[in-house]
Amino acid sequence: MTAVTAPSPRRTAAGPPASPVRRRRRAGGPRRGGRLAYAALTAAVLVSAFPFYWTIVAASRSNADLAKTPPPLLPGPDLMHNLRQVLEEADIGRALLNSLIVSGSITVGTVLCSTLAGFAFAKLRFRGRGLLLTLTVSTMMIPPQLAVIPLFMLIARLHWVDQLQAVVLPGLVSAFGVFFMRQVLVQSLPDELIEAARVDGASTARIFRSVVLPIARPGMAVLGLLTFMTAWNDFFWPVVALSSQEPTVQVALRQLGGGYVHDQSVIMAGTLLGTLPVLLVFGLLGRQIVGGIMQGAVKG
């Protein structure tokens, strides 16, 4: 009686079995960054965050401290004093309210109009669509400074000088926003979904409300943040159209730190106060923005 032995395992040309990390990489799973990648990301974060940190340091120090060599790198005890000085030198509370009204109105109008126009250019078929889109995008090449004189003549004829609508209405539509939302809907909204809604008897308005808006929400959040930041930081047109009695934040900041020697600490305190609403908006829309970026980066 002969014993039956199991065949010896053959060594394949592939060598030893692959490690879990290698199997994950071959399967297309997430990869861990190396030390160089983490070092580069850390350096990028530090460089990006340093201006905001320096604003906090300068806003909490006196003007004499900022003139020292080397300058201080840690926050000081004068933040509340500088903020009180800001409130005394400029009507910053009214300026913040005006900036919120202007930026919020421009953001809502731009996002809504751009989404409507982007949906029309992306999914609707009508005569002259390509020509209208070309004309819309070509307006981005015109410098905005060329429109200041005719725009001021228009608002003067309408008696809107020193009123907030003079700043709100010219910014309600954006050629960049139309093109941006058109690209978002071309990539994320399938034609089959619109056809299925039409088969069910939905009108164009119902399709836009029930189908387009939920899909376009991440792109709308990105466009909303960009529009809000642009409107909030705008200085040129508000300083032309508004006066010191109805200022926005950027117009009010130029009233700070006056005198023979500019008080940089007071200016930085006002700048810090004017930056907080932008950070709040980013905190509210941050998840939607990341979702929009990931939606555009992942295929399939």
C-alpha cells in the first residue's frame, strides 16, 4: 500500500504574495501619501494661514509694537482696545450690515440667474444658443473699468447715487456664473433624466425645480461662495457709487488709521472684523463645496 502525498506547491513567477498595501494599490484603492507629500501640504497650509495669523497679531498689538525690529509674532493684549477704536473712527456696524445686504443680494441673484441660464444653455434646444453663449462668455474679456462712466451716468439719471441698489443691480448677473453652471450641468445632469421627466408630463419649470436644482446644488454652493467673496471684497465700484454715509465694509476701512502716521493696528483690527463674515459663509458652505469638487473629480 503506497502513501499518497500531496503535491508540493509550485512557486509562480510572480514571487511572494503581495502585501495588503500593494493589493489595495492594484485594486485602485486609496493610497497613503509619503512624508514628502505631508511636508509639502504642511508647508502650503502654513504659508496660506500666515497672513490671517499676522492679521490677528497686528490687530492685538499697538502701533509702537508693530514698528519694532523684529516685529512681534505672538498676539498681544490690545485687541479689544483696537476694536473699540475701529467703532469710534468708522460706522463699521452699518458698513457690515450694508455689505451683508449687498453681498447676499448679489449672491442670491447671481446663483439663481446663472443656474437658470446654465440649464438653458446646457440642456435646452433653441435657435441661436451657440451665438448667445459665445456673446455671454466674450463679455468676460471686457475690463470692468470701461463700464464705470456709463454705469455711473445711468444710476445718476435713476437717482440711485449713494443708495445700495446702485451696487446690487449691476452684479445680479455674471457671465462667469452662467458659463460655470453650464459646465456643471453638462457634466452632472444626464439627458435621459430630463427625457424621463418629460415622459412623466413634467413641464420645464417643474424639471428645473425638481430635477435640476438638487443635482446643481454643489455647483451652486461653489458659485455662491465665489460670488459672495467677490462682492464682499469689492472696493472700486462701491467707493464710486456710495458715500461715507452709506458705506460697505471696504469703503469704511479706508477711514481707519488716519493721521500723519497711519495706525496699522487699528486698520488690521478693522480688517479682521470685516473678514469674519467670509469665514462664517465658508464654514456654512464648506461641505457643499467639497462635495462639488469631489463630484467633478470622480467619474463613473
